[in-house]
Amino acid sequence: MITLFLHIYSKIFSVITNLNTRVYIARSYLFFFFFKLILVMIEFNLLEKVPEDCISTILSLTTPRDACRSSLVSSSFRLAADSDVVWERFLPSNYQKIVSTTNPPLNFSSKKKLFFHLQEPLLIDGGTKSFWLDRSTGSLGYMQCARELWISNAEDPLKWSWKFLPESRFGEVAELVSTSSLEIKGKIKANTLSTKTTYIVNLIVKFTNYAYGLDSIPSEISLEHRKNVSVGIAYLRNGDVGENKYWLERIYYSNRTEKLRARIIGGEERRVRERSDGWMEIELGEFVNDGQCEEEEVIKVSLMEVKGEHLKGGIVIEGIEVRPKA
């Protein structure tokens, strides 16, 4: 009877898990009810009668965090929570294809160990991309290096310099020497990401000590997903830049800046944010990967400042990061 009840419970939980609406609250209530049931079973010494595979099936429909917590309930729960049945579900459906491109290839004795290893970024596809798993949800995070992006005049050594930076996860980054036209575009394949997940796309950058002309007028940013296009603006300003230098530039460019701003497409203003890894990020937009994408569906992003017609330089591009929204 207990096994039948838990089997029915797991079916209900599975249906809720696969819905496309915001039902995480319902999932939380069901999981809370499940543990209430477990407490009753412990009180009446019924817990050991529940088959391990039944427990594993239910835990596989929760989250990595909940599965780890449940291992404290009893020895049978610990065995179920550590099983490959549970952690196979938390890994992305295409994890085998992704892992096969790492060098050297990964080989772990259990899916749980593999899951926790993948929480640290790993280079794939010859070191041009990086991926990792979100600790709490198991959703896939993804990053493309600067070489994977389309950057205007990227091969002109008078305008861009490709170099190695020890603090970058990739073999090279792109440093803007000097140009009057800044254009950066990227494409993200939807089928490489986790489904039923909201993603934020960031451009990962640094600024050199000689950076100039980058925030005289804002850059235009955009994200295109299917027929939806979101636009915004961003001032490419290093938070550590000296105030004197900042105001001198604003005074020097003030008259023409006001005229040029009228050309800029409006939108939400995004600010450059510092990261814990020493880099900075500019949010380009967000989208929902609902799992209904076609095989070749892509998300297009861009950052452009082509209307100022003045020289600018000193921004370093590491790549574009696509991470699950917290």
C-alpha cells in the first residue's frame, strides 16, 4: 500500500515538473508533504519497507539540493540519494556529448561525482567554449570565447590585438586598440542549453588603464529570440576610472555628445558590473529556453557603438556567458 501511494505521488510530481508554467511553489509543497509522510513512516517503523528504487524515482524529480538533504533521513535514503538513477536525471540530457569533447575525457565512478565535478567550468571544443552545471538546479551554464564571436575588423592589428591573459579561462582574448566603430555579435544554439530554464546573457570584459572614448555615448545592446527583440543601452565605463579623467572626457565631448545621443535607440540602461573572478559583465538580455525550440534555433545578441564616429579603445573581450537566472 505504501509503495503504491509513493508510486502515485511520483507520477503527480513528474507531471508538475514537466509543466511550462511557474509551478516551483507547487513542487515545494509536494516535497514538503513528502517529507511529512516520511516522518510519519519513521514514527511507525515503516520506512525500511519502502523499496529503494521507489525512493530514487521520487528524489530524481526534486533538485540536487533536496536530494543531498534527504540522504540524512536514513541509510536507505542515503543509498537512494546517491544512486545513478537520481543523478542521471540532474545531468543535462546532452551531457555525454558535451563531456566527450573535454580533453582529457572525464571518467567518474558515479553520476553524483560527475555532477559535482561539472560544477567547475570545463573547456570543450578545443578550448573555445566552456560549460558548467548550476549547483542548485543542475541547469547548464555556457560560455563562448571571443574567437567564437563576430567582431568588426577583428583581424586588423591596428584595431584589435589578440593576446593571452593568464586570468582568462580561454587561450586568447581580444583587446580593442583603436576604432571608431565597435560591433560585437554572437549566436547561441538553444539546443545546447537546459530546457525550461530562464537564461541571462552577459558580455564578459575588462578595461585597460588607457581605455578611452568608450562611454562618450552609450552602446546599443540587443537580444533576439524567435520573434522577440529586447533592446537597451550600456555605458562602457570602468568603475575604477579616475573621476578627473571621466569629467574631462565628458566636458571635451559634451556638445557633440548631446547631439549624438538623439541617434541612440532607447531602452533599459545596463551598467557594467564587477564579478568575483576579476572580470566585469554587461547584461545583454535574458530569454526562456522552453524546450520547444527547433533543431537549428539560435539566440542572437549584439553590442554596438557605431554612431559616435569618434575613436575609442581599451576594452578587452573575453567572450559571452549564458547562465541560468537565479
